[in-house]
Amino acid sequence: MQHTPKVYAIFWGANFTKTTEGIEAHTMLSKLYEGLSNTAYQGIMTQYFDSTGRISSSVTFTSYMDKTVAAPANLTRLKVEEEVSSAISANKWTSESNAQFVVATAPGSTYASNFPGGCAYHEYTASGVIYALVPYQGDEQFRSNGCIETGNPSKDPIRKTSKSASHEYAETVTDPKINAWYSAFGQEIADICQKEADVELPDGAWAQNQYDDHQNKCSHSDSSPPHVYGATEAASGVTSVAASFNGAVNPEGEATAYYFEFGTTNAYGTRTSEVSAGSGVSNATAKQTVCALQPSTVYHFRIAATNITGTTYGEDKTFTTAVSGGSACPSATTNSASNVTKAEAALNGTVNPNGLETKYYFEYGKSAVYGTKTSEAKAGSGSTNAEVSQTITGLTSATVYHFRVVASSSTGTSYGADKTLTTSNPNVP
């Protein structure tokens, strides 16, 4: 990761000052880089992190114009790297882990056969200098190889050049040594979104959408994504009545909890109890087994990781329960509260252990998110319904509270439906 990005643009060729397209490309690229710092576009980058922290919202930009040629000719990777080295030396720049040196080639440049092999690229030299090549996309090579129209409905070469620059910037920041951030399909942050149409940023520069883990989609705006990471993984241990939800959570140094949402549609409707994920800076395994599902039914689920900075939701995943089989689940039915006063209430429910040692507790709070739970109590291992009850205290008068009963055995956890109670008015004894 480049935690405090520093962009050094090397505008290679006098055509950046002598031709209309060159002047327009230079202006557009400068506008893009100058406008990155502390924006909602850079906000997308700030959600990416490693063990030493996140990418900063602040970006610095410096540029240099090399007018020794009108436009470089017969370019190769070696020539690009030599230009980077020359610019660093001429400007007394410092190559370090947060620096990326962007070589933008002027209109009229030519390239060796099969180079650069795409629209643009980012790389690092044998000595560890991090750089990118952003060719002018109006040159013939990039018109004929399809680059000009990829994610650029207008086929405007200035806009496409800026889009390519934003692509390489994002991938260099998140993956400078090409060994860091990849999707499950081997794509970097910008690769996932490169075919989407370019977008105009508030400062007038054109850019491409980048993959936003917080929004679980390609985006160009996310001003302050939460400092917590959650990824949904495939369900396991699926039977006709139970399934284990799996995921990964990175607390990024903040005390973090996770839960899963699930249901027969992607509106979900039920959430598991919250479980602590700690406050570390590496991925923690998340797993919860739920019970009392319906056989032969498609279920949707996703993980949610939450801490003081906000909540990140993993992507939606699905599984289908089996037709039959699997151990019996405990049943959990939430019943109406009783003995409700201005500060206390008895929470009631019915639990059937169905032959397995079972424990239960109640969750409660001022919304269906709950937030508080009672201590666990034993429901035994019988096969008949058992009435259960726990009294809660310290409630606020004249307030609506939500609650539900939760029962767990070795098969999994069953959740009773949400119910509400209203504490009495403070003037009522």
C-alpha cells in the first residue's frame, strides 16, 4: 500500500505544449491528479489497508515536462524506465514506497511491437522504483486495439487518457508491487470496473469507477468508508434445517463485532447475535451456525462487521438447504413480556431442546438491533416445550423495547421472532 500517496507526473514530449490535443491532455491529467486529495474519489482508496494502516485521503502532486523530443518514439519498457530514472535525477526527486512516477507520453508517440500490450500499465523497476505508463489514447495504436472505446462511450481520447490515468493511479496506490490487493478472480481494484463508462469528477476531470468494498460495487464516491472490513464466504455444513455462515473480519485496530443477516430474499429479515471480532489488524475468522431453517429452500446471507467508525456489509451469498437429514434443532418462540413496570420487565419464551443439551438467553434493546443480552441459562435436553423467563432491570420509563429469545445447541442457534414491550409512565408506581 501507498499510505500517503505522492504522484510525480512526467509529461514526456514537447507536443504537450505545442499541439491542441497535447495541451488538452496535459490540462486534463494535471486536473485529475491535483484534484485527488481529500475527495470522495480518494475516499474509496482510504478503505484499503495493510498491517500498518490505511491509505490516506491526502495526495501530493508534482509534475515535470521533458521537452527533449516532440514525442518519444519506438517506446519499450526499458526506455520508459530510463525516462523515469532520468526525471528522478533531473528533479532530485526521492524514490520511496509512497511515490509513484507516472510517465504520460505526448500525442504522436510510437511504440515497439506488442508494447505496452494494453491501454496503460503500472510496474516497478529492478531497483524498486514504482511507476506507471499512461500513453495518449488518441494515438493510432490505442485507437486500433480497442482502448479508445473501452469504458469511454464518447471515444474522446482526452477523457480516455484521463480514465487510464485514474485506473493506474488506483492500482498503484493499492497494489504498488503487484502482490497486494486482488479479487478472487485475480483482478485489481480498477480492473473490476474498467468496462464501466467513465465519469466526470466534481473538478471536471474524467475518471473510471473503482471497486468499493464498503459499497460492494464499482463507485466514484465514498467520502468516509468505515475502518472495518467484512467479507462473506460460502456457507458450510448445510443440512435440511441448519447451516454455518462463514466470513472474514478485519477490525483494523478498533473493537469490532460481527453478525450475519439471513432470509429467503436479499432483504434478509433476521440477524444473528453479535460476536466480538477483537481489535486486531489482521483478518479474523467469522462463523455462526443457524438452525430452524426450512428444507429445500434458497437462503440469502451476508456478514456485517461493525465498530465505532461504522458498519461494512459483505456481499450477498446464497445456499439451498437439503431435502432431508440433519440433527434436530432447538426451537425458540418469543412470548409476550409480563410484569412490565417503568424500569423492569419479565421476558418470556418457549424453548424445545429436541433432545440436545440447550441453552437460551434473551436479547433486548430500543430497536431490533437489540444491543444487550441476558446471561445464558440452561433449558435442559428434553423433547418437550419448556417455558423460559428472565427479568431485566434498569429500563427507561415510557420507552418501547424490542426483545427475542435465542436457543443454542450443538446443532446450531435458533432465533425467536421480535416482540416489543413498553415500559410504564414514570408517574405510574
